[in-house]
Amino acid sequence: MQDNIYKQNYDIHEQGILVEYETTGKYTPAHWHDSLELVYILNGNATFYLEGTEHRLVPGEFIVIDTNQIHEARCTRTYMRIVLRIDDDLIQRLMGNKRNFQIICSRAELTDDLVPAYLEICECLKKLVTLNVRQPKGYMIATHSIALDILYRLIADFSIPLLKEDLPEPSRNQLRMKEIVSYIDKHYMEPLSLEQISDEFGLNSDYFSRMFRQNIGIPFTQHVNHVRLTHIYHDICSTDDPVMEILNRHGFTNYKLFSRMFKELYGDTPREIRRRARLEAQ
């Protein structure tokens, strides 16, 4: 399954703002960005895990993922979305280098008094959709204007103070979790046990297990297998290599477990996924 993406033709770090209009469907393991990310659903359904908490979105809803927040996208069914990313360096410059707040904005956290502000941002996002589909003359200028308006509304209505010297314990744990997730991304092809990685980071295995599940939302072993599955999925879609060869390449040794987990994540067998990928590539 290939993503259909229409995006502005510049890098986010050059301009600070990036808008993507996508028809997609894929599983993305726990990761983070050095930018603020807003995902607005146009049709279909999508499920995100934000620091271990599940958020299910339907058309007309959006979620904000703040800079460096660990999140996971379990959106393997095809859906349409528009994604707005605002580079954190730009936010810091606009705020006079005082990025001492966190933005929390999703339907699950809405209180009655914030519903009008949420709906106003939805109206802004609808304008972004129209702009990026029609792309009239000067549409990038209008896109930036709307993006900055959305950023202002998020800071005004959905931000909470967060002083660096008073970071709560979960935020310090997140720094460690990012190191752990990066380590897994680099070593996923190797045998990775809970005891081994606990020793690697100097942690008690029981504490590590609890901390990992609390921050990521799933057990350590399941996350490692999910990372392997994303690489396996890519190779199934993009190569003609035998499935067993692909599994061995990416460190997945239990075929029965692979078959069950693959179908749970992607909704079909490897053979059917490969067949659809070839049809879409024609």
C-alpha cells in the first residue's frame, strides 16, 4: 500500500511550516518529531497513541502532537488526512525563545468551554484543505497565514505552563524513553530481550517493563516486534523476496506469531498485501 502525498515543495526546516494532504494507511511505531504536528481527519478512521494513551479520531476531528511527544499511529486502513507541522525552532523564535509551555489538544481532553475554540481551529483546517487541493496563486502565503493563526489559537487556548526547571518526573522519563526507542530502532534485527536492554540502560527489568508500558502503551516485546513488522511490511510491498527470507532479514523468528501480528496490524495476509501493492503501483 503506497501513500499518495501532496506537499509543499520545501523542507520544514527551511520555511518552518509544512502541510501534507495524504491518502494513507500504515502502522508507525513509537516515534517523535522536533516539530508541532496537527493531524486532521478528512475521511476514514485513525487511531493514535500519545504517550501511551489511545486517541480514536473520526472525520472532522484533529489531534495535536507537541514537539518531542512520543506517539504511535495504528492507522492501517486507508484514510484521508491533512497534516500541519510547525518547526519548534520557528515557535521558539516567535515566542522570544520562551518555549515554556506544552500544547494539549484532542477531542478526548475537551471541556465544554473549549469546544468553540476547537471548532474554530477545525474551520481553519478546512480552509487549508481547500487551499492545498486547489493551489491558487499565492496559496503558500495563505497557508502560512492560516498555520500561524492555528498556532496562535493553540497557544492561547490549549497551552499549559511548563518550566524547564520544574519538569515533572514523566517528562524526565521521556528523555530516557527516547534513548531506548532509538536503541531499538538501531538494533531491532538482533535478538532483544527485556533483560538485555534493561542491563544496557542500567535499569531493573521489572521497573523497565513498567516504565516502557506506561510511556509507550504496549509491552516492550510487542513494540520490538511492531518495529520489525514495519520493515517487513515495506519489503513485502517493495520487493519480490520470499516472506521467510524477509522475516530472517529483520529478526522475526516465530512465523506463527508473525502471521497473527501481521494480520492484526495490517488487516490481511502478506500475500494479499503484496498483491494490492503491485496493483496500486501499476
